Amino acid sequence: MTQENWDAEYDVVVIGAGAGGMAAALTAKIEGLSVLLVEKTDRVGGSTAVSGGAVWAPLNAQSEKVGHPDSFEKVWTYMRNTVGDAAPAALQEAYLREGAGMVDYFEKHTAVRLVARSYSPDYYPDREGAAMGGRSLDPAMFDGRELGAKFKELRDPLPEFMVLGGMMITMTDARHLLAVTKSFKSWREGMKLVLRYFGDRLRGYHRGTRVVLGNALAARLFKSVLDHRIDYWLGTPLQKLERVDGAVTGVAVTRQGRTQRVKARRGVVVATGGFPWGEALRSEQYPQPSGPWSMSPQDNRGEGITLAREAGAVLGQGHTNPAFWAPVSVLQRPDGSVTRYPHLVWDRAKPGLMAVNGAARRFVNESTSYHEFVRAMYHSHQTVPTMPAYLICDHDFMEKWGMGLALPGGRPREHLVKAGYLSKAPTLRALGQALGLDGAALEATAARFNTLAEQGRDDDFGKGSTAYNRYLGDADHQPNPCLGPLRKAPFYAVKVVAGDIGTAVGIACNAQAQALDDAGRPIRGLYMAGNDMHSVMGGEYPAPGITLGPALTFGWIAGRHLAQQAAAHDQ
């Protein structure tokens, strides 16, 4: 094959501009390789840009500084007690041993800045090896003005992560904004946010430039791509992985309306975001019922995985779940558009909310992780209809916390009632009937729930029984920050379905992020990262940040390994 057969030539081609793809591209470029970053959509950031942004990187240098000294033995014990044999032990060990180095590397060479949480329990804090903080890190706030005109090329966050039409907020920001009339500190912090935001809009920005959460991580990675002068093509979908003698030697993409073939002298990294919107792979891998309920970008349809399989790679096995689950509520708007809201960390753990199935009975610890909540939905659905399930609260809860898209503090909600998203009734019995449930059974369930709330201990499902539960509850509510009664009319309900925040099934890889064939041999020139790589967690969800942590780590590993390889095909 001669050079004239190629439209362009690089050492490395990376497909997908999310965390995994940008990590691989940056590492390869920093290590001296020429790199092309290819993105299907017209925006950079992928799933990372719409995520919460947490990065689980145990043993990072900040852990001890924030009061949580750690050890490999401790975190390895926790992995065995949560992930177990759901993922290859060699991959788990590689992740734990390399993650801290990844954090240091990007701190040194890029604009990525991650800050360890001083208190953030792992999701199963009662299992041996769990930590109460230090392992999960958040991206530092980023000033979008540093991107200049390129700010418009960064994927916008979910509208549900913004207020006032474009101002990003964290959980801490939300608490301040809800308390602006009750605390001078909250008023001051709230005014800073609002004044900064309106200043941005007056200067012509399409949204606020104070960037937080996963959008900040995507922005910092993108800033680093620009700083290191990495070539990138937007609006360029992958069509084919080119091969010679079984090795991947380049790609065919569609750019500006025509096919272009790009040679990759060292290899290709595929990081297209998994298949949460790919109907064929979903029907092959997901339990039923399922639906179009993912919170991932709708462009994540599994092309990377499909083309890797055509190139000889195989899917990983042994996982316990095909996706990382989250309960999602769905609003059908009058114009036909659909808004999905992920019930992750804000409402379910607060005192005064309970969840029921189709028999109007509780079926889960409402304050458990979003992944475990949906697992409980599927388990309950085996005997009682639990798709959808229902989140139930009273007037006081709604005014203080809100529920899903229904906002607190007296904000308008009737449009949500008219749209069928929010149910509202003067009594619990009437609410149950409006939902098509047994109203008397719902009353009885609430009466039992209130009794448990009065004693401050949930003997039925353990709401508020772990440090993780209580971390997300209301610290001012005692004795159990997660458990409170439903008493004051009107009463409200929101339906939730079994959504996800991304897929866990992907291409089987070794510890160098190389794709494997059906004999377990690495395919020369083909690497996977992000959700295209089979989850090192095996579909389990031990802690916040267990998708972005591996995405960054194995993207970094792939970039380093590529730099160490001799060119596979220099013909």
C-alpha cells in the first residue's frame, strides 16, 4: 500500500472526543507522536461534558492531605468486595496501580486539575476496604473564556444542570441559592454566581462561562488539546477501521461530505462512548423492559464497538450489568421534544420521599446509589410491576427540595402537572388512584413509612443506614438525615423508568487497553478507551467516578503504549 492511497497520515488517530479519547490523544502527543482527534458530532466533550464529572482515582497524592490515607491493600480489598470476578483481575489491578500516575501526569502536562473530596463515601461504605473520602476527585472550576471562540465547540451541559437558562451549578451552589434569604453567606455566594452569569450573557456568551462538573473536565481536556496543537476534525463520523494482515492501520471517515482515509502508523484508539442509543446492541445486551431513557448523548450509538468487532475484536464477558443504571423521569413537551431527568443525588435521599412499585409498596432503600435503585426496580419487576416506579412526597418536601424537574421554593409546577410529568392530589388515596395504583395500599405504605420516620430507623429497607446514604441526606434533619414523614397536602408523584448514564459492556481489552480477539490475543494497532472498552468494574458501581476514572486512566495507558510501539506498518 503506497502513501498515495491515504488522504492524511498520522502516528495515532483517536476516534471520539470525550474523556477517554482526549486523554489518549493528549498522552500520545505529549510523548512525541503526531495525533489526529476525530469527533462524529460538531461539539467536543461527549458524555463527559454532560456528566457529574467525578473521577475515582484511588491512591492519588491528595488522599492523605484531605484526611484519608489509603493503601493498595485497602482499595484492592474493596474492589474484591464490590466488583469481585465481574471484571478481569489484571485490569482491576492495572487501574488501581496506574490511576494515581494518570492524575499526576495530567496535572504536570495539561490544564486538567482534579481536587480530592475531603468527604465522599464509597457507595458501599460498610464493606471492608471502603473509604470515606479522598478517592473521588472533582474537576476544578474552569473559566470558559479561556477557550475564546472555541467555547462554542464545547458540548453544553444538560439543561437540568443549569439555572436561569444557562448558569451551571453544583450541589453546593444549589444549597446556597435555596438559602439566599436565610443566610448572609448564601446570599453573598448566590449573588456572585448570578452577577457573573448575567455579565457573561451581556458580553454575548451563549451561556455562563463559569464551567463546573463534567463540563469543566471536558473543557480542561479541550483546552489542553488546543494548547498542544492537536489536529481535530469535528462533524466527522467513523466509517471503517482499515486493516492489513489483521492489524488496524488507519481509518475511513466521512468529512465534508466525502470519504477520507487516514493512515495511523502506530495505531487507532476508539472511544466513541458506548452504545446507550444503539438499538441493535441494546436489544442484544439490555434486560427488558428498557427504552430510550439514557442520559448519554444520543449520538452514542455503538459504531466504535460495531466496527471494532468487524475488525476481529470481541465483547467482554462476565459482567453483572450491561449498563450503569439511573432512575430517570421523562417529560414529553407539547412541541414533541423529550426531557429526561436523572435522579442521581439530589432528591431521593432526602427526608420525606419514598418510592413505590405498581402495588403501591416500597421496594428499595430510596437513598441507595442510582445504580442499585434501578437494580432494585428490575428485581421487584420480576414479581410486581415496577416499570415505572413512583417517587412520592408531600408539600413540605416539594417546597424545600423539589423532585426531578419540579423545582422547590414555590416555583411554577402546573405545567408539569398538565404535561403528565408530575401528579398532584389532595390526599394519598387520591394520588394513588390518579397513578392507577391502589389508593388504600398507598395510604398504608405511607403510614408505615411515617412510623419508621418517627423512630428514625428504617427497619424495612434501611434508608439512611449507611454513611453514603447520610452524605446525601439533610444534615440538619435528625435523628436520620434521610428519613422524614409524608404528612402535608398536597401530595406529589413522579414516575421513574430504568435509565442509564452509559454502557458497561464493551470490547475486551488487556491491561494496555489493546482490543482482544476471540483467542484473547491483542489486535495490533487497535486500542479502546472510555465506554467502548469493557468496564473494568464489570457493570458494578463501587463509587462516584468509576466511568471517568477508567476512561482517563486507560486513555493515558493507551497513549503511552502507542508511544512505546514501533510503527506496525510503514509501507
